[in-house]
Amino acid sequence: MKRVLIIEDEPRAVQRLKRLLGSLRPEWEVIATADTVVGAIEIMQTHSDADLIFSDIQLADGLSFEALEQVQPKTPIIFVTAYDQYAIKAFDHWSVDYLLKPSSEEDLAKALEKWERVSAPSSPTQSLDLKALMQEIAGQKTSYKQRYVVKVGDKLRFFDISEILAFYSEDRVSYLLTKEGRSYPLDTSLDEIAKSVDPSLYFRINRKFVVSAKSLLEITSWSNSRLRLVIKGMESEMVVVARERTTEFKQWLDQ
């Protein structure tokens, strides 16, 4: 029986991967999952004897490479990524396998078969240069989402990314907030939005908000070491930075 770790911040993606693994390798066991960099570090340190890791690249609070670089696990890794084929050439260079989202059962089967063929006592991650990989991906994936199209009545409008102060979700619907303080619904999840925008311009402060620095009117200390934000156009809303993201949020502001 193989023991598996999953590092992924989209619950539906975790459940889908578990289901596919259950179909292809029913004797395998997913022993732990994590959806943040901190959580990934914890499960990799706790389960250093795991047989295989499935890891997304961009988590809600950063890149999984940050966790991998700190832990330097000896466990082989199959990346699960939304990066395009051009960026994925970087993985081939370091002999790391990958699944391209949305992955099918056939995709997973091929990845598992490849891993089983090349599986050996020496782990692929032992020779993986994570810093170089991060730099190569950063250099190759140069484009982030530049505009969003929304439907207003029977017409379509598009907003340049420079016009958008923040993104938020309410009643399971995602919205963009413009400089004028107007909100427009989007046909995409906040998880997908957070991964498509430039992380130097936008930061996901909690499960409901992705904000830009230019959206912030005021930042005050709040209970339990958290921060409360006043966002332009949403001044009456209670917007609080999640406690586990407060330190990174401060670092992001100070970049």
C-alpha cells in the first residue's frame, strides 16, 4: 500500500484527485492534505515517510515551492498545475512529473505509470533545484489576467485590471469592485481569480476577499492579532485579514 500526501487549496480538486486515485489505486491511502504553505510544511515534516506527494503550485497563501524548499522532502512529487505547456517545460528539465488541470483519469493513470516505471531509492526531489525552478516559471509565465468581461443587462463590458480595486465573494457569487465603487458579478470562482491575478498587485486576505493595495483606506489592529481593513467603496463592510495570513499580508504591503 502506498501512502500519499495532497497539497491543494481547492477542495473540489482534492476530492476529485482522491476519487481518481480510489479508482486507479484503491489500495493506496491519502494520509494527509494541506491547503496552505504552512500546512504543507507541517504534513511533509510529519509524514516524511510518505511514498508520493501530489502538489499544486500556487496556493492561496503562496507557492508550494516555498514549503518544498524549506522541507526538502525525499518523497517523489507529481505537480498538479494550471500552468500552460510552455511553463511546464521547466518540470521536464528537472525530471518532475505533472498533471495539467483539469486532469482526467487517463492523465492520472499515465502519470502514475510513469512514476512507477522510474521509481527508485533515490528521489527525484533530491536533485530538484527549487529556486531555479521558481525563477524559470516566473520568467516564462509572464502574463496574468489583464481584463475581465462582465454582463451588464444585454451588453458586455470589460474592465482593465488597473480599474479593479478588489474581488470578493458573496452568497457563492464572485464580484469585482471598480475604482468608482461599483460591483459587477463574475462567472468564475474567487479561487480561480486569486490564481489568475498578479500576486504583486493583489493579495487574498481571507476566503472572501482578494484586495489591491490601492483599495485600502485604513488598516487597524483587530482581535486575535488580526487586522481590520477599510476598503474604498465598501467602507461599511467588516473586512478582516485572516490571522494565518496577517504576517504575509504585512510583508506584501512592504514589498
